[in-house]
Amino acid sequence: MDDLLEDFRRLLKQLPKGAPGASIELLLAQMDPVAARQLRFCAIPHEFNAPILRALCPEMSAVQADKRCREFSRLSIISGKQDNLVMHDESHRYLFSQWLEPQNASEFKSTNKRLVEFFEQLIANSEGNETETLQRRRMFHLLGYHREQGFAEFERLCRLNRRQFRLSECESLVKLVQEYDSVLPQTLSGRFAYHRGKLAADLRQWPRADQLFNRVVDNMELPAELRVKAYNRLGIIYAEQRNWKEAIEFHQKALELEKTITGCTLKAHHILHELGVVYRDSGDLRKSEKLLQKSVELASKHDDLEGIAVAHNSLGTLYRKLGEARQAIEAYERSLEYLNCINDKFRSAQVYNNLGAAYADLREWEKSELFFQKSLNVKREAEDILGQAHTYNNLTRVYQNLKLVDKAINASQQAIGLFTEMRAWYDTAVATRNLARLYRNMQNVYSSQEAFREAVKLFEQCNESEKAEETQKELMTLSRKVGLPWWIWLAIILFILFILLSIIGLLSV
Amino acid sequence: MITEIERRLAEFVDRESEICLFCDLLRGGEKRILMIWGGGGVGKSSLLARMIHECAKRKITKAEVVWSSTRNPDYLAIMGKIRDDAGAEKFKAFADLENSLSGSGYELKMKVESPSSIQVGQGVRMKDSQGKIVGIEINEPTFVLPRSDQAIMESERMSRLTDRFIKDLAEATKSVLLVIFFDAIERMTEETKNWVCNELLGTERENRLPNVRFVLCGRKRLCLDRDTQILAEEAELHPLELEDIVHYLEKRGVEKNNREALAELLLVSTHGNPLNIAIYVDGLFELRRKKIHNSG
């Protein structure tokens, strides 16, 4: 061993100090060259087994591949995970980075091609979770074989998962593509930044989304269409944060750029709609009206029924803000017509809700109730619990005005129950406070106090200290108003009078 | 033939204080969560394997969720894995809710194939009625796609499923201890991390799962809220020291007279990183094999 130790010392001295992968390079140098080469190949996929090893090194027979896997499983850098072997992260990262170097490009490409074919065969015979995992792995190797095709597959999978709001799955896909960061061509890099920006926005990570979208818009080498979309997204994220000025600026930049290109998939009417909503929410209602109407006009030119429906709905909300409830109703009804054409019943539920609110503005309570109920029915069918809770909350006010007190309380309690089920604590607090006010109007002081106290607790739980304080004040005002009922006062006065008269009577005697 | 787990356990050195913390966790007490973190190759997964072995020795039920580059369990997959490891039959209500939120007109259809005829209970003599004999065990597949005829928001689906799952888990662990291991948590997506911290670990705060313990391993320390932090024990894994490396070399079969010198060499080259130490020792043994082969 002493000679061996000396040899080992010598080998260690030869390695560059602090170099990454030094230990793995030493190991590979001592291994049988064929085995070492095969181990390097095993760093291309994230997991491997005998069939994958044969796809990596087609010259191997099944028996040889089996034997090699057993040998590799004894190495410290390899561990077993559910019938597959996995290389330790650190070693895998180092060896994979070598594969991305230009001198290995051709071999890397052909190996990935074989892996794509391998996974395609497995996908054909899989189902459920396993299919998803295999699709991810196929996408990863498709990127290695053909960047454009691989990236298109990434976009397809990402779009599919975003539509189902499976953001975790989107994040996983992003992480896989990131392994190719150092070799992605600029256009793909730009598209990648755009997708990551969308994901960050979905996760409400505003600074991150801002940074990524700005990376896209600042890069003049990228296609104009992508920059239009990025500008528009910047407008949306600033609007979410109620930074109206910046939101307007970015939407306008999107519009200006959109005018310079033909065949942009993001049409002007979409951008105009977003801009119109920003003006509406920031208070410039007349400007908003012009933009939303323009959006309807352009959406009609493109036969975009969904776009027309959405714009009419937004116009409806605008008219409500302007206090023009009749016009709002017309706009909502037009929106419904188009939604029925495209059979979008879920959005119809929202528009029914808005119609209910518009009729409530006009104090036409029966009609208001009718539309809230229609909204409720669709939401019940769709098992949209939060949606139902909001509509029940709206119905409370309607029933109160129809003097249907029991129904009002029931609706309020339903809203509270559903908000609680969904752990939407702020909404629960608001609904509980509404119930407290309802009880107060009914002169049911005890129940009102209980509900106010609960509402205060809930607002505090959500860190809404201002709202908690306001609610506390309402509770205290209620307590101050509480005194003895009038008949008790009358009884006391009569009693005192009786005592006085008795005393006078006795004295006169 | 020795398995990988057996090999890892046989070569395991140091980390006594972490094992003590784990045993305290099992004993019951204030701490319900154990967090282990450290850089790449410092031995987190090996320590986890040692803890899992401890559970097996004490016949404690365990569930294991591991993240990797291609396997990225989200909240649904985490619940599914815990369910499967703890005994899927105890989570019927959760499974029903999961399927109702996933498959429109859900109807379980299974094609059962067998190379020969399937005979159940052949030759069995039964005195009284024993009820039905289940000849084929059907494991419930997990449907992950949301229903297209419903407008349920993902957050709503998450809340409802989590609630149901926690209830079933509480019932399933009423009289048994369950330890849930999470490995490579740095790979969790943001959404999954929020769910784990707020929904799953949050149950410890509310004492909804008194017989469940969590062990989390990752490269970075997970930030928990103040109330949950009180219930957590933390340990950062450090590189090995000289005597640990000597101990490791002994377990790897290095001759006694060379251990100290080799350990010093390895300490300088690796700064005590267990993975690099192990790789270098593998390299040393390959070198020895090569020498023997060449001289033979």
C-alpha cells in the first residue's frame, strides 16, 4: 500500500488545485478506459439503467449493459432510485457541462437523438404520472439533439400546464431547460426569458417578472412580436401592483410596436382592452370607455368572439363606475350573447354576477336576485366554491333590501362558511362584518357583538390592522348604544314614584 | 450480494449528534420537525438513509419523498406518496375527492391480464362465510389532470384536497408514529415549498398531526414562520474531520498503517467533503486493481 500511497500522492499533485471535478477525473483516469467512457455517457441522462445504457452506447449487448450497471452501482457517485441509477448531482453537473463543450457537440447530439427515440417508445406504453415524467425527459434530450424542436416541445408542455395552472410543473420544465443555458442561441434565450417572466408573474414574483420581461424588450435582436408581448406583460404586472403610470406606458409601447409588424398573434384589441382596464381602474373613465369600445370594434373585425365578450364585460363594469347602470346592463347582456356563442359557461357565471350587481345599483332587487341566483347555479354546477361564496355575499345585501331577513342571514352564513372552507380569511372577515351589521340593523345586539368580535379577530389574523381597528370602533359604538330597554326605565320611574307617594302618604298620616 | 443501502450504512461515519436529534424526535416532545442542511456532497442523503434504517429497526412507519431533476413532486404527488407509504386503504375519502376533482364521469376500468387463468381461493376450505375473497389487488391510479367541466381554481382544489388529506392522515396515525422524510428540498418549486411550509408543516403548529414527524434535508435551510420554527430542530452538516476520515478509511478496508497518511492527504485535497473523499478512495482502489492487473 505504501507504494500505492505514493502513486496516489503523485496523482493528486498532478491535478489542478481546487479544480471542479478533480476527484471524478482522477477516478475516471484509473478506471478501465471503456468503462470510464461509458460512465461519462451516463451523465447525459439524469437517471440510467441497462436499457438506457444501451441507448447511450449501442455497441453494448443487454448482458454487458446489465453487468456494467452493477459495476457502476458500487461507485460512491452512483445511487439507486426506483429501479434506476442516479449519478450524484455534483459529479453529474461537472460531466454534463463537459458534454456541452463544442468538441463534444456531434457525439452529444447523436446520443441525445437515440435517447429521444428511446423515450418516445416508452411514452407510447405509459400512462398518468409516468407519461409526464417521460415527456419531460424526452423534452430534455430533444433540446440536446435539436435546440429549436426541443424548445418548441418545452413551450408546448409549459402552455399545457399553465392552462391547468400547474405552475409547479412549469417550474420543473424551466429548471430542465436551464441546464442548457450556456448553449442556448440568443432567440431561444429571449423566448425562454419571456416564459420565465410569465411564470414569475403567475407566482406574483413581480421584481423577477419585471427583470425577465425587461431582458426581452431591451434585446433588439429578438423578434418584434416577442417584444410586443413582453411590453404588454409588463403593463399587466404593473397594473396588478396598481402602478398605473408605468402600466399605461408599457401597454402603449406594446401598441406602438404592434403597429409596425404584420401577423402578430397578440392583436391590438387585446392590448387596447388591457389599456382600457388600466384607465378604468385608475379613474380615467372616459378614456377607458374609448379604448374598450375600440377594442370591441377591432375584435369584431377579427371575428374574435371571446375578445368581444371580454371587452363588453369590462365596459359593463366601467359603466357601473360611471353610475350608468342601464348602460352597464346592456353591455353585460351583449357580453352574455357572445359567451353563449362560444359556450363559455364559466365566464357567463361572472357576467350574471355583474348583472346582479348592476340591478342592485338600480335597486331593482328582484332582478338582482334573479341574476345572482343564475350565477350561483352555474358556480354550484362548476363546484366553484369561492365564486359561490362571493355571490352569496352579494345576495345578502339584496335580501336585506327585500326585507327577507332570514334569507339575508342564511346567505351571509353560507358565504362565511364557504370562505372559511377555502381559508380565504380576508373575505371571511368581510362577510362576518357584513353579518354583524345585519344583526345590528335587526336590533339583535348580542349576535351583532359576537359577529363583530369574530370579524376583528379575523382581520387581525390577516394582518389587516386598519380594518380590525375600524371594526373594533363599530363594535364599541354598538356597545355604547346598548342600554336598558325603555320599559325597564318606565318600571324604575314608576317604582320610585310609588315609594315617594308611599312616604308622603305615611308622613301625612 | 451487498445492496447499496447496506454499503452506505456500513461506510457511515460521524453524525452522532444528528442521529441523537433524530432519536429525540422519535421519542416525542416539543420538537416535531428536524431540518438538515449542507453543501453538495456533505452526506445529507447518507444521513437520511441512516435515519430511515433507524425507523426500520424500531418498526416505525415512514414515508419518503425525494426530489430530483426529472422527478419533481408537487403537492398532489407528495400527498400521494405519503398515502402510498402509510397505507392507501386509510385514505379512501381523500382518494375519492381526488378522483372527483380530476375525472369527469369518473369510472374506474381496469384491464386485468394474466398468462394463465386466474383462480382465487382454490382448494381453500371455509367453515363459515368469510365474505368476499379479493383475488386481485387494485392500486388506485392517480389522476392528475383537472376536470375540464369544472371551473375550480387550482388554489381551491389544493385547499380542499389538503384538508381532506390531513384529516385522513390524522386518523391513519391516531395510534402509530409516522416519520415523513423529504430529501433534496432545494429542488422544490416555489409553489410546492409554500404548500409544504404553510399547509403541511403548519399542521404541527396546530397539533393536528400529533403522531407525525418531519425530517427535511436540503442544501439550504428552509425558512419557517416563527410559530413553526419553535417546533423545529436544525442541524447544519459540516465537512468531516481527520479522525472521521480515518474511521471512514477503516470501514472502506484501507490498511491500518496507511490510514493516517491517506486521511491527511484526503483532508487537504477535499477539505473534508465526504463525497470527494469517497470518490478519491474509489479512485485509489481502481489504481490498486490496475496495479495488480498489470503486475499479474
